[in-house]
Amino acid sequence: MGQRKEGSPPYGRLWEAVARLVRERLGPAARRLGARSASLVSRAYAYLRPRVGPLYEAVRREWRGLTFREAARRVGEEVLMNPRRRKAAYALVVTAWVAAIVWGRLLVPLATAPFLRPTEAFTVVGYFENGTGGFFEDSLPALEAAPRGLFDVVSPFWYNIGPEGGVVERGFREEVVRLARSRGMRVIPLVNNLKTGPGNGLEVLTDRALRKRTTDELGDLVARRGYDGLALSFELIPPEGREGFSAFVRELADTLHAQGKVLHVLVFSDVELPPSVSGLYDYRAIGEAADRVVLLSFDRHWTLTAPGPLSPLPWVEASVESLLQHVPRSKVILGIGTHAYDWPVDPDAGVPEFLPTAAALRRAELTGAEVRRDPESGQSFFTYKGSTGVERVVWVQDTAHLVERAELARRLGLRGVALWRLGYSEEGALEALARALRRGP
């Protein structure tokens, strides 16, 4: 993640988009209109009942015992042959007819149709790190300053899986859990594989005994700490671990579900990425076992590639489409990056650098570089000369990127978005996201 690298047909998507638009824009208005019309009907009934009631009783007494033919004749004589009564009767019939059509064909369907009923909530996840100094600041200040109501889940990166299995703690912090609970957030810690040796933890997946040890320890951890679940992020493991990873996901999901907890699994795309990155993931098997599948829609270009946009929009859309061939839309969360990469234009003139977007934009300001927007990728970038005179290019995932990707997730009907990570964005980015998602106090 960041520097660590740790299916629907078109008409179905169109209908879902239309239904979602109607639900969000017309549904509440229809329900309000329905409620108001019902109130008007009740008020009209209350007004007319004392006035029409005596007349009805008089007519009922007068017409009691009449045959249908006799009653029809009297209606013709006393109503239809009287010009004033005839107009009133026509107006009453037309009004009742229009009201019945509007009520039965428009208001009731709009207010009660299945696609307008409340759907499962759109989820916003924030990944949290304790910080290691320098650019890699503690996420706590960002979490404290985030708009209230923006995040549903905080996912702190506190645990690794060692090469021999078992849980390695990176720094549990009670104050983070207390803050999250006080704001109604669920706490779902992130569990990553330690990047040691050529397999980066392959042995844990292929050895059934190590898998069981790891699964048992993770289950005990969740029960002891009272977490709401776990998020699993295994990266840069060779494709030989694919079957073992799928088994690990199933076994861990069973363990957590037995406690009433959830499992998130983070995956990279299989579009335009090498097997060393995507070969570990059997997306269908993961989607069947996990409660949520987080698609990390960034690092299309990173330190080991040529310079380029980290999250080009066409690639993100293709990646989502590919994942939806295997995982239900209601389980998919779009992972959005908030970091940047700084490359030398000449690859022989220096080394690439990972840095938070906030730091990258400060660098642009200090060097007087103009931040420009690439319309094709929907990403921002700038160029500058380093202290040694080497020309460098920086691609960033800024506020505009964050908001556009979140809106894309909403438009595609995904389950939510997840931000990697808290503390990397420039000032005002989370407020802009909250406004775009209509969240906050």
C-alpha cells in the first residue's frame, strides 16, 4: 500500500444509476408529497363530514327501498337535469378521477417502490498509521480534525503476520479506539504480511499448521480487544500462494463470523499490473468469503515503474469493471490513495521518492512549480528542478482526485470508499470529501 505494496451488463448499470438518482433526488420528495396529499385528504374529510353527513343521511332515508332503476332515474332528474348540480357533479368526478390516478400511479409507487427504499449505507473507511517520523506523520491529528460523521470505520495499521505465522503487534493505542468509539466509528484493524525473504510470507499461506496458528491468534486478538473485525492486506506474495491465500481468507472469515465480526480483504487490480502484484488474488473466492473487498485503485505507476499517474481514471474504471465480474457490487469498496511519487525525468539521474500529497504540494510551492491537471487521467502533476539541477516530475492524488474518485464510487453503486491514509492529504481535503458525500454535522 503506497510505497509498501504490502459483473453487470451495461443496461443493468444504467438502470442502477437511474434508480439511484431517482432514489436520492425524487424518493424523498415523493414521500413528502405523498404525506402532504394524505394530510390534505384528511383535512378535507374532516371539513366535509359534518356538512355532507346530514345530506347523505337524508338521501339515504329518502331513497331507501328504491330499485337501481328508480335510483338512476332520480339521479338523472335531480342532478343531471339541473345545470348547477350537473357542473358540480362533473367537477367532483373529474377531481376524484385525477386524484386517484396521481395517488395510485405516481405517489404510491414512488414512495414505496423497492428501488426507492433505503439501501445499505455507503461506507467510508479511514486507514490509520502511528507514524514513523518525517513525512510519515501520526494519523491521530487528522482523525481528530476530520469532520464529524465522515468516517464509519477506522482501520489502524497495528498488526503484521510474521514469516512463522502468528501476530506481530506494531503499536496498539487505546486513545485511538476511545476516539473512534466516541464518534460512532467501527474499529477494524489492518493486518499485513511482513516483507521478509523472497516469498514475503508465502510459507504462512502454504503451511496449514501456520495458517491455523495465525487464524486462531487473530480470532483471539479480536475477542480480547473487542474489535469489530479485521482488514487483511497481503501483498507482493508470488502467485504460488494463491490457493493458500484463498484458504486463509475462508478460514479467517469463518473464525470472525463465529464471533459476529466482519472481514475486509484488500486487493490490487488485475488490469495492467504484473502477476507479482495481482497473481495472489482469486477474486471470486475472496468475494465469496469476505464481507468487503477493498480495491486499491492506486499505484498504477510507482517507484518501480516509469513516471505516470498513480490512479488514471480509465484504469480505475476498468479495474472496477474487472472486479465486478467476480465480486458482488454491494461488497466492493474503492480504495483511494492520498500519496504522491516524485521521479527523476531521466531515470539514470536519481531515484524515485514516495511522499504524502501534502508534502508534495508544499514542494511545488517551495520550488515555484505550477500544478497542472491531466484531463485524460484526471490526475494532477508538476515538474521542478531539484537541488542538483535534475529535472523531476511529481504525480499527486490531491483533493480533486479524492472527491472525483468518491463520486465515481457512488455513481457505480459501490459499497463505499477507503482512504489510504489519514494524515497524507492536504489541508481541506477531508472537508471537501465530506461536502461531496453530504456528511458531517
